[in-house]
Amino acid sequence: MLIHLVSGPRNISTALMYAFAQRHDTVVLDEPFYAHYLTQTGLPHPGRAEVLASQSADATEVMQQIQALEKQQEVVFVKNMGHHLSGLDWQTLAEWTTVFLVRDPAQMLFSYQKVIENASLDDLGLAQQEAFRAYLQEAGKPYAVLEGNEVRKNPEGVLNTLCQQIHLPFEKAMLHWPAGPKTYDGSWAPYWYANVHASTRFSPPDTKEIHLDSTSQAVLAQALPYYKNFQELSIKA
């Protein structure tokens, strides 16, 4: 089984990856298409050189590596970003078990700007997530939707429902993980994973007060319709 998590940045995607890594039957891959995305866009993300040195930038080669791994493992969990979907073979991706993960874009923008300033709609991945969701719907392919705060309200209940939807037995081991860096973290972990490295479980929903500048407010207005559509489809706590 190949689970394809399509998330936006500054969500609980890494925590979810850690959760699946605790299963007895699952191997996880952390954003294997990141080098492809950076090569395509030329963006100067933190740790860019390390990413390009640690991964193949050839999306076809990466896809073949993932499919080879699937033949060796019972379950393969691929953490991917919505904005990394560009240039990939969607026909092949549609055959994987898709799980979308979204978060309130105001919270995403507030968190994202701490690492990269002036995030655009493309940086959030929501538009790309919606385009891929529509593609799957048109192709008659099933998918599940998670909303980060709903997961954090009731991790066991939401993950249990998710596992039912994707025909995978739930394991309580998914609710806890050891603190600190993991061997399967991407090379970019030092720039992005400080909070999740300090965690051992899903934290309660974020209630921090959010302040966005006018640029981010404009991006938020663009992002909200995509988010609200996914929110309606998401598994509730």
C-alpha cells in the first residue's frame, strides 16, 4: 500500500509522518520531490544546497524508487507538499492512496513568515491541492481529507477514522513518538522541525493570536475559498 499525504507547509505533516512511522508495517519518506521542486522553481529555500545534494531532482527517477520500495514494504507513507505536485505524473499519483492535509491559511501564513517572508498563494500549496483533488474526483479516485486542528482536537478518533477510510488497521502506537531528530527526516529538518522535534505526540489546537501584514492578508483572501472547501470534506473530531 502506498499512502500519499498531500499537505501544505507549516501544518502537522511531519508529526503525521512520525505517527505513521511508529506503525509495525510502515516505512516513511519525507518530501522526496523537494529537490525536483527547487530545481523547477529556482527558489532559494533554507538548506537548498543540502536538499539538492540529498535527493534526485529527477521526478521520474524518484517515482520509480518509490514504486520499487512499495514492492518491498507492506505500507509506504510518502509525505508530499501540494506545491511539489507541479511537473509530476498525476496519472501515476492517482493510483496511490491520497490523503489531503490542510490547515487554516492564516495560521500557515503566520508560521511560514517566521522562516520565509512574503509567502505567496503558490507557497501554501492549497490551489495545487485543490487542482489535484479535482483531478482525482474527475478520475473517480477516492481520497481522504484531514484538517490539522481537527486531528489535534482528537488524534485517536480522527486517525482511527482515517485508517478506516483508507482500509488500514489503526494502531495506538501512532499516537506517540520519541522526541528529537529522526533518521528519516529530510535534510531541511534543522530549518523547519524544531517544534516537532520537541514533541512526543500531537499537541492541542493552536490558539495563538495571529497578526498578518497587508501582503499576507491579500494571500489569505485568495487561500480561504480553497481551505473552506477542504474543511467541509475533512474528518471531524
